[in-house]
Amino acid sequence: MSLAQRFTKFRAWFWKTFHTVDPTDTWTGPDKVAHFVLFGCFPAYVIGYQTQSIWFGFAIGAAFGLFKELMDDRIKHKVFGRKDLIVTWAGAAVGTGMAHLHWLLWNIPT
């Protein structure tokens, strides 16, 4: 497969993935709490606290959510949820902040 063909295939996938709107995906859907807590907040908190790096914690939480949405796109009858991804990234930001605050409060020099 030539480079031009690969680019055309990638462009078609990118357009389908990021410009297809799922009418059933609402901001108050039942899966938004799971996306916020399990896919965003929890990994960002754990990694951010363990490594004491807020950026690394956020990156892991955000990457985990992006990977999950990309895998949803590969599964039949599922689509890439932009709102799910935004909620996951918001959870990663909150989890990162919680990890940083926890580290600051428990590591106060006496």
C-alpha cells in the first residue's frame, strides 16, 4: 500500500470517527459517571500520586480515556463518543488535582 493510499484511508477513518455524531450520546447519559471516575479520575489520581507528577498522571488518565474511545470505535455498533472523551478528560483533571492536593497535605514538612 502506497503512502498516498494509507493517507487516504487514515483521512477517511479520521473523518468518520471525529465527525460522526451519535444522537444517543447525551451529557447526562448513564455511562458518564463511569467515564469520569473509572477512566479519568482514578487512573490520574493513582499515577499522579505515586509518581508525584501531575502532568504524567493527567497524561495517563487522558490516554486511557482516548484508548477506550478508540477501541469503542472498532467494536461493531459502537461509535467514538466525543462527550465521553471530554468527561473522561475532565475526570483526569480532577483526579490529578486530587493527587496533587493529597501529596501536598500529607507531605508537609514538620
